[in-house]
Amino acid sequence: MELKKVALNDVHEALGAKMVPFAGYNMPVRYSSDIEEHKTVREAVGVFDVSHMGEFMVKGPKALDLIQRVTSNDAAKLVPGKIQYSCLPNEDGGIVDDLLVYCMAENEYMLVVNASNIDKDWNWISKFNTEGAEMENISDEMSLFAVQGPKTADALQSLTSLDLHNMVYYTFEKGEFAGVPNVIVSATGYTGAGGFEIYVPNQNAKEVWDKIMEAGKDFGIKPIGLGARDTLRLEMGYCLYGNDISDSTSPLEAGLGWVTKFNKNFTNAENLKAQKEAGVSRKLVGFEMVEQGIPRAHYEIADAAGETIGEVTSGTQSPMLSKGIGLGYVKTEFAAPGSEVYIKIRNKAVKANVVKLPFYKA
């Protein structure tokens, strides 16, 4: 299957990015080095092109009913300008995808979904759209830039009259940005370093990217690839769909009970409520290596006696902590912070401790 290309594919290639296939797209994985890019975001400001993400508009008097039916969180609490993290439960106890729900206006929402799941999510939500909510898939028309890092508001403020310094986490505003009207600027991100995500039509992507890079020049802005995006999100303990959550992981096992609200009826709510009452047999935890070693996805997790108690779902060497960190599912009795576990790295049991997330605290 031919790889899709984001609107700025040629820009990334001209910048010398290493391009790799990711979620069906040709994407920049790095421009310089993962560690250098990671530290740029933690200490200054970096810009990711994440235009591969999917966006669906859901409108009309039945829009909220549909969103309430398919998502686990309570979207009735949203007011225009607010964003909610949520997930789409499947009928078998797992997760179709995790997503963001934007309340654009009364009876108008935007759902932001993972690139690898655009078609799957569209088909899933459509299946439950029996009351005639208006749905539109605008994924191929939109570009999305994640500008992240502690200096982001300073770097971008000259491009807009929106008050970036006082924009509250998980809210957004629409306004002129970099000379383009009606741009969505949201105080969200996947790095834990602060910053904004900026949605622009493809035809304006190049001018907006160029103006962001120009405005950020004095603040040390650099383009950042997917490699650093992964290590940044992992230092925060954020789940990645396909690794830490999937069609076979329950939101309760994954620690997403906080976005699973039983005050409404949603897909598989009854079974998930029963699971909550009974308690889960495994949990997603964060762990730090005590001994030297880098954990990787699918490595076994064992107890002191060498018995397998779980599996690593994501792992890396943390650039900020200079030690191995990871996420993985373990039997519930090993899930408390301070629990000693062992990661099987090349047939050797390497000691680690379960810790409270996030790993990195700015």
C-alpha cells in the first residue's frame, strides 16, 4: 500500500529529516538526534508535524447523544472551548482508540483520533450513528502542528492576539494565527512540557509552519521527529495506542478509570462496571530500572522467583533521568509503587521498581 504524505512532506525532506513509515504515512522520525530533540522540547521549544492525526466533525441536535454513546467519559460536561480526553470502548472489554473531544459550539464537536485508527474509528462511530448526527471526516484536509516546550507561549505570542500565556490546559480558542483566520489553538500536547496544538487547513500549512519557525528562532525552536515524541510521552507515562492500550486492554486495567464514567450508558458500560466492582487482575504500571538495562516492548516482567507476572508495553532510556523506564501490565499484587520486579533483558533478569507516574517531573 502506498504511503500517504502530510502536506509538508517535502519541507521535512528538505530539512534533512529521516523519514519512516508510521501509521500509513511517510513521517519524520528525527532531524538531528532523538536526545537533542528531546532536550530541546524539555528546555526550550520544538515543533512536531503531527498532521497524520485524524479529525472528525460531529454536529447537529443528536451529536452529543452519539458521543455519549461511543465514548467512556462524560461529554455532557463540556462547554464550548473545552477539551476532554476519552476513549472508545469496544464490546469485548477493550479499547477501539483513545481520543480528544473538542466542544466547538453547542451541538458541534471535533474528535481527534490516532492516525492508525482513522478508518477503524470512523466505521465504529458510524455504526452507532442511528439517530442522524452529522458526521464529516476532515482528516485529509487538516494539518496539525504540536509546538511544545516551556518557551512556547513566548515564542508564538507575536503570531496571534489570542492570550497564549493565560490559556488553560485542555481548553482552546479559535482566532487569527500567523495571518490565517479561524485557526484552532489548543493548550494540549503529548509531551508534558507545555505548549499548544495548532490546526490549520492544508493550504495554509506551509506559511504557518514557516512563521512558527521564524517566530521561534530567538527561543531556540527546532523541528522535532516522532522518535523524541515517543521518549517525551513515555517520561510522562502517557499511553500509546497499539502499545499500552489496545483492543484487548480494558480502560480500567490501563488506569483510565478517570475517563470511564458510569453515570451514563455507553458501549460495554455494564461489563466494565462489573469489572470495576470485582477488581482487575492486572494493571498498567510505570517502572524504573534499578540495574542497568533498557526495557523494550514485549519483554517479560517477572517476580523475584523468576515467575512471569506481566509484559513490557513501552520502554526506553530516559534522556532526562539517564535510566531505563517503561510501562507494562503486571498482576495487580505487583502494581503498588515500590514493588520490586524484574525485566527479562536478553535472558537476564534485571531489577526494576514500580513507581508513581509521571517518571519525569519538571
